[in-house]
Amino acid sequence: MHFLSNFLYYRVFDVADEINLAKLTQLLSPTDSKVSRFALKKINRSVFIAEAPVMVSIEPFELELGGVARKIEVSFKIWNFGAISIQFKIIIQKEMTLKEIRELALIVENHDPLFDRSKEYVVNFLKSIKESAINPNFSGIYEDYLIYQMINQHGSEYTKELLENNDLYNLLILDNESALSHQTVEGIKSDIYQYSKDDLAIIDWNSALLVDRQDDTDIADVIEYAVVQILEMQYYDDLLDKRAGALYDSIKLKKKTILTNQYSKLSEEAAKIYMEISEVVENIENSLKVVGDFYYAKIFRAASKKFRFSDWQHSIDQKLENLKEVSLLLHGEINEKRNQIMEFIIIVLIAVEIVPLFFK
């Protein structure tokens, strides 16, 4: 059986500590029809967007992939917590077998010119919006994700036949060789979701398959939120390691004395790191909230679970708690030093009073 499948290929980069989206919109000329605030196409009360990212569409281009020149549409989303996600929509103009789709997906995944173009876009774009960014810093850290978007023109039989095709599961994990075990296939099938008999969503850690009767991007947008969140959690987990490690090294090198305020400075630094990163992580976690048990909410939770969001969240929470304890310990050291100084002053004052009496 042959399928018509466009590719939505995402590259997500961390570029700044924070981006002022209101100022960014002014810089990008709000009258331009290609600049807008993101919104889901369908109103869904189970999904709450804290601060919608700014969307920018640019001119499409053609790129040779798999020996064929393919049209690629490009759009950006700029997020207030300092991330930029790029969506390359690769237009496939003919039906292909699942094996042919997998071969093309492997080319896209490992296509250096496409990756280089994404970095070039981000670097140039960051220059034009730097006035709206706080501490712009393109580290090169990125996350990518691939979504196969299939148009169902044949009803429920289409989705049924698709699920019975073993090549589908090789496609989702981009395995070109192996005959997958029953356990592996069942693991993928555990993340199959359907709103109606004609649509389908399968989510894996590296890619997802979306089937619908029309070219609807809402489900892809919900998954994109999860991809952006996991990149930011990874970035701040790594940043916590670096900043906390530098702080711990400073503590080890300091010698304990009564007459310096070194522990006060270190305590302030620990508290500063704790407050800065706690606030950013909270903004990331609250960027998209889901309530109830509706379809979009299920998709978002499934993607977050597949990306092991809770593991990264726990790791960051634990490191922040360690920083909090370090700050409290350093405050204890400060209080002890103050007590020692007070005791010394009291002894001196007593000596000033008693010594003259002793000589009299």
C-alpha cells in the first residue's frame, strides 16, 4: 500500500535567557502578515497557553533530498523563555511505500546541509532580534524531532491497514534492518491514540505519525511544545551542573576565617542561582498546561512521558534543592561567624571594665 506523507522536521535551539515577545513583535513589524502570535486552530478548553510564542514564516526553498528536488516551507516559533524552534515542512508530492518513506526520513535526519541551514537561520535571526533578548547566547545545543503527516482519503480502512503494516514500526524508530520483536512493537503500540476511526497519532521518542482527513497541524503543535520543553529542561539541567559545580569548587577553596565575608558572598551566589533557574524552569513547565482527559491533553502527556520529561524535572528539582541546602548551610556559617565576633566584642568590653578595677 502507498501513502502520501509530508514531513514536519523540527530543530529547536536555546538562544537566550529570555525573550521579550512584545518587543520582539515590534521589531519584526506587527503589520507583516507573516508575523503572528501562535494559537491552536481549534478551541480546546483542556489546553492553556501561558504566553503564546511568536510565529514567523519565511519564503520556502527547494532542496534535493533522495535524488528529488523537494519544496520546503519554513516557519519559526520564538518562545519567551529563550528558545527558537524551526519547522521544515517537506512537501512530498507523490504516494510512497512505508519503506520509501523510511529511506527518505533517514536522509532528512542525517542531512548536514539542512542542519547547517537551520543554524544559519537562527544565527541571522538572533542578530535581528537581539534587542528583545536577555543575555543572547547561541550555544548550539539543540533538539530535533520528525513528524510524518499523512492525509487519510480512504476512511477507517486506511488507518486499520496502516497499523497492520510492520514497516510502520520500523519507520517510527528509523530502523532500516531489524525485524522488530513483538515486545518492541507492542511498546510502540502502547502510544497509539485515536479521536475518530479516521485519524491516528502514534508518538515515539524520535518521531511521531499523525493521520487525519485534512492538513491539520494542531496535534503537531502540541507535540512541538513538548519537544521545546524537553530541550529547555536539558539545557537548564546542564547549566545547573556547571554553575553549581563552580560554586562548590569556590567553597572548597575558601579558608574559614572570622574576619572575611566570603561565606556571605557564596551564600548570595547560591541563592541567586536558585532564584534565577527556579523562575525560568517554572515558566517552562507552565508554558502549556493541560487539564481534563481530552484528546490534546492525552497527546501532550504522552509526548512528555515519551521524552521522559518527569526524569529531567526531578533531576533539576533535586539540584535546586541541593542549592537551597547549600545556601542554608552557608547562612549557618555566617551566623556562627557573627556569633564569634559578638562573643569577642563582649569579652573585650568586659576586659575594658574589669582590668582597670583590678589595677586599682
